[in-house]
Amino acid sequence: MRIPFAVLLAFIELRDRPVRTLKGSNRPTARNLGSWEKASPLPSWRYEFAATALGDEIFVIGGVWLPSVWFPTRLAEAYNTKTGTWRKVRPYPKLVHHTGAVSCGNELYVVGGNGIRIWPKSDVYAYQSKTDQWHKRASLPTARGALGVVAIGIRIYAVGGGINKIPVDVLEIYDTKTDRWQKGRPMPTPREHIAAAAAVGKMFVLGGYQHVRFNNLTTNEAYDPKTDTWEARAPLPYAVSGFAAAAIDKSIFIFGGEQGWAVSPEVHEYVVTRDIWVRRKDLSVGRYALTATAVGRQIHVIGGNALLMGDDFRNDHDIFMP
């Protein structure tokens, strides 16, 4: 007798439901802790949104918000890092969550994502802050959500993600000058709910899971756009997905995340040039589906959810200084 996939998934979740502690014995001892300070909270309580910096502002787009994961939003808000204040900007044209956002040149780009629940989207829009307008761009060739999006030079790299719970290895590259997409070499390990960041001219794709969130990964793979090649790097200290990453100079910092039913408060630094991980000072509140955005030498960690399959939506806005 064949067991329906949905029944099998429900069994796995029920089996692991009581386990809310993180697994993994490779996490380094905390040192070089860094410091945290509180900033003006996000005006809305939401998670699974995208965020990126454009000029002196951090833009937060879409996500799901109170009172339910069934409520995706078009809401867009911007935080001015000079004045410490938030403002509403023109809403995103579509309901979206699990999307990616990145700045390139003088525009902000939002790529892919999901619509109602996990229905994948191929939409790409560019936002100009001077006009407060969204402009349609060439669609993402492979519709997907929970992907990684980074910018290197004039190109945007959209990697991995999920299509209705199917993890993909797809790498598609967008040229902001020609408004065209092209294929890159597929990522060695298909996965979704990843974090991606650019450092030393390369893209690093970290963690994620395959098929179900109980199958988290420690995978760290680097892509070199000059040679269109991938290489394996030092694995993450523990298996995690749904976390946030931001780069400063030659380091990538990761924040929070989920592991089965457990939510992580941990912060780690990946020193790219030494290929090592260093433990940093934890978040004040462990949460997943949050964002991390670097502005100068500070990283703004915003939003998230503190309870797996729960309604502890967060509007936290913390600033990490390495």
C-alpha cells in the first residue's frame, strides 16, 4: 500500500514535534562576541519578507503578517538609518512572501517568491526611491520561492529555492543593463530556505533544507561568476534553514533560523579568506524567517517569528556591530 506524501509528512512532523532544542555538536565556543543595540521596531509584525538597503534606507517588502501565515502582504516600509525612522512606501505590486530582494545600482529588485501559500512566482520588479515607483522587469525564467538573491557588479544571481516543496539547483543570472536572464551552472546541492551573500567577488549559498524542514543542511557552496564554477567550503556549524545572512568585508554573518521544531538564537561569522566559522553573541530573541541587512559596518536584523508553526510574529529591530 502506498502512503500519501501528505500523510507521511504529517507523521514526521508529529514525531519530531516535542523536540525544540538545537542539534549539532560542531558549534564553536563564542568569542569575539560583538555587540547589539536596539533600534526603532518594524511598524508591522511579520516574517518571511525580503529586505535590502538602497542608499541610507533599508526596505522591507512583503511577507506574511498578523494574524496568520495565510495572510501574505504587499506592504513595503523603509527605515532611514540616518534619522532612525520608518515610513511607508508604495506597496509591492503583488502579494508575495519567501521572495528575494537586492539592490543594484540605483534600483532595488525583488525577485520571485510565493503567492498564496507556496504557489511559486516568477515576478521581477525594480523600485526607484526617487519616484516611489515599481517597474516590471523580465520575469524569472524558473518560478520559485525561498530562493537566494545576490548582486555582484551589474548582475543579479537567483539561486536555489523551492517549487511546491521540491528543492531546485537552478542558477539564473539577470543583467540589469539588458533586462535579460541567462542560465548559470546549477548549484551542486538542490535546496530551499537558504541564505545567500556575496563576498570577495563570489556568491556563497548557505544551509537550507530539502523537501521538509527536518532535513536541514550544513552545506556551504561558493560560486565564482568569473569561471561559472562551484566549490564546497567549510560546512555551517550546525544544520539550519530559514535564517538570515549579511556580509561585511571578507566575512559573512548568519543569524537565527529553524531546525525542525527548534528556533535558533545563534549568530556565527564565516571568515571567507580563512574558511572558518567563529561564534558570535546570540540574538536577544531566537527567531526564524528574519532578515539581515548590512549598512556600513552595522547589520540590521529585523522581524521574524519566534515559534515554529506559531503566531509569535516579531517586529524586533536589532543592530549588530561585529
